Amino acid sequence: MSKNWSTPARYLILVLSIILVVALGWYIRPIFQPLVIAGLFAYIMMPLVNLMKDRFGLKHKLAVNLVYFLSLGLVLASPVLFIPELIAQIQVFSNDLVRIYEEALVFLSEPIRVGTFVLDASDYLVELESSVLAVLTGLPEQALHIIESTSRNAAWFFVIIVAVYYFLLDWDKLRELLIRQAPEKYRRDARLIFLEIKELWAAYLRSQIALMAIVGTVFTIAWFSIGLPGALIIGILTGLLNIIPDVGPMVAMVIALAVALLEGSLFLPISNFWFAVLIFIIFLVLVNLKNIWLRPRLMGRSVHLHEGLVFVAIMAAVLIQGILSAIVIVPVIASALVIGRYLKAGVLGLEPNLREDLLEEIEVVEDMKEEADETEL
């Protein structure tokens, strides 16, 4: 049997392999989202693993186990610590909703006079009560859907936590496995491309942390200045939720509006309703400044992309693919441009403009580690 395949056989196997890979990827596409989430968590936790290794001289597996299981313990323990208080707050919130509903019925039962114009909304009370009753009677059916969704999400949660562990434990092996797929004479280029992409993602993570800190600080100051109860907690929560595009700020706004409607201002002499309107206006102004100016500016500079491109990419990702894609779209575009620049140079027969300094830094660090190991021996 001939060891060398004919050219038609090679092309046939290549086409069939591509079709098989695409079909398999399409079939298992639901697992990509949990794996991306796991990869993001592993990427965020990896500096802690490296810190434990460098500061305390721990082996890689021991450092991974310490960081992973301590983090997992905190995640699992947090519901135990916060659920009692959460249940109490939900009870208070539900009682306030019932009170607001009853006050609305009393308010609508009497004619509303604005000058000579009289609006009698009492005829619509029956429809309002029937609508509320329809919502309440539909809760059992919705509860079944919620239970089903919760069970499915719990399964994906276990996939994520297991994948995070193995990403932390075997990332170096996975990286080398990917790099070795390139022909031997191109492996140095592949390593340089990987290091440049790694630097882009690290810069993007720093910009996200900076954005969260700025947003949290600005909103905390704004809420303190107008007397919103719990200003510090709501401000910090707004900064933390800012990592989730659009949905995170929306959740923070709902919380702030609920507190404003139920509690009012600590010192402004206005009604709870108008205080909530003031909260809404301030929130819209600050969030739009963040979305249009601050976020594109920070992220664009971190990954060397134009601010307008960053803004359009995030908005398009939210509309087309959802929240998760909006979180990673900016570094993904930057990474694709790095790879595209290298491929373009290869197609045109030009010398690729690779960051040789990145490989030199890695070699210096590895040499220092080897010297330290020899000194210990």
C-alpha cells in the first residue's frame, strides 16, 4: 500500500473532514456557551494560581486546588449567608407591592380632576383586577417552566465548574497541544501570535475592572448626593453588574427605582414618585455617557481598536447573539485582527510583523525560574 495519498484523495479527505467538524460543531453548539463561561472564569482565576506558585513556591496542581476549592466554597457558601436576609427582603417587598396595589385601586376608584377635565377610571378597575387574577392563576404553570429551566441551568452549572477546574489544571498542556498543531517551522510564529492575543485579553480584563470601578464610584457618589437609601451598596452593585452589558445596568436601575419608590429620599423634600423619576433621569444620563463615551474609550484603547468600532460591535453583539457574546466580542475582534494580519502577510509574501519582545520576556522569566530552581537544589 502506498504511503503517499494521491492529490484527489487528500482533497476528498480534507473536504469530508471539514464537513464532519462543522456538522459536529453545529450539533454540540449548546455546550459552547458554558465552555466559554468556564474559560472566562478560569482566565480570571489564573493570576491567583500564578501568585500562589510564585509567592509561596507551590506546585501547579496544589495551587490550582487551593484557589479553585476556596473559590468554589465561597460561591456555595454565599447563598447560605444571604438567603435568610434575601427572604426577609422579598417578604417586605411583596408586602409593599400589595400595599401599592391597594392604594392604586383606591386612587383609581375616585375621579381624577385636572382643571375642567375629569377622568373616571373606575370603569377599568374590573379589567385591572381580572388582569391581576389572570397573572396569579398563571403562576403555577410558570413555576413548572421555572423548575424545568432551573434544572437545566443546574446541569450546565456543573459543566461549568468542572470545566473551570480542568482549564486551570491543564491549560499549559492545551496551549502547547494547539501550538504543536502548526508545522514545526511555524511554531515560533504561533507562539508569538498566542502571546500577543494573551496580552490583548489581559489588557481587556484590566479595562473591564477599571470600568467597573469608575461606574461603581460615580453611581455611589450620585446616590449619596440625592439621599438614596443604601447608596453605597446599590452603587457597588451597579459597578459589579456593569460587566453584563445592558442587562446588568437594567437590574441595578430596577433595584434603585424600587428603593426610591418604597423608601423615598433621606433628605430631599419630594414625594417618592418624583424621587424615582429623578433616579431614572440620573441613571439614563450616566449610563448613556458610559455606553457612548467611557466604555468604548477604555476598551478601544486597551485592545487598540477604534472607539466607534467597539461601540457598534457591542451593540450588534447584544442584538444578534445576546449578552455573552457582547462580553467577549471586543477581544475576539482584536484577536481575529492579529491572526488576520499574520495571514495577510503570508498571502502577500511579506514579513509578518510579530511581537518578538513578548517571546524574549517569556524566555527571561523562564531563565529566572530555572536559576531559582537550581539555587534551591
